[in-house]
Amino acid sequence: MTGFFIPNIMEENITIGLATIDDLPALQSIGDRLFDYPIKPNRTAEFIKDKRHHLVLAYHGDDVVGMASGFHYVHPDKDPQLFVNEVSVLDDFQGKGIGRKLTKFLVEYGRQLGCTEAWVATEKSNIAAQKAYLAAGGIAEKEPIVLIEFNY
């Protein structure tokens, strides 16, 4: 696990940094306790190797206890933006500021990649996520959004 533009953060036995392919065994061992589903090694490798996809991990010793994922993108009329896709911390490690630190690390990494904006969405009922995102420097939008899904 190494930081490319910004150094790893080490606090209170927690190390935060960018994931590499060397983190695959640790990710597989944590699987759906941290992610929505068990880890797929081929998709994890594809994600990590893609220069526009970013995975930040929080380690306690040799164990992954938190993650933040996102990707940056361009659009014909906009400078690069970072979308924070998901932030998750194991139950036993919640309430310690790890989600906030993961989010700040990912957002700062996006800034150093040239992103001019970062954004994230969460459910209105997910108070813990809102608290972490605001503590990481986020600003709540005044107008609520409507999420539309397309199921395949």
C-alpha cells in the first residue's frame, strides 16, 4: 500500500493509503464485511490498474478496516471531477474518524490529479456518512437530489 501523490497517514495504529495489487489478499479476507459483496479478484485487479479508479484503504496492523473508492472523469464542458463512490468502515472501528480520514485522503488525491470538484451522494437516513463527509470538508447541497436507477 503506497501513496502516489500524498503520503500515507499513520495515526493510532491506523495507516491510510492508496491500494495496490499487493492489497488483494487483505481485501479478499475482508470481503463482504466491508464491501457490499465478496471481492472478485479479477474486478479488483481491473479497478486498481485503471488510472481513473481509486481505492483508499485503512489498515489496523495487517487488517483492512476501512475503504473509500471513487473515480475521476472528464466531460466535454467540465474540468475533471472526482466521484466518491463508497466509503465503509468495519463496525468495531466506526466512530473513530476513519471514514472522515479516508474521505479527506481520497478528495485530496483527486485534487492533486487535477480534479476541480469532488462529490458524493448518500441516503438521507445515513447520518453517520453525512457526518463523516461534512467533517471531511464537504458542504451539503441546499436542494435535495432525486436518484433514478436503471436496472439491467
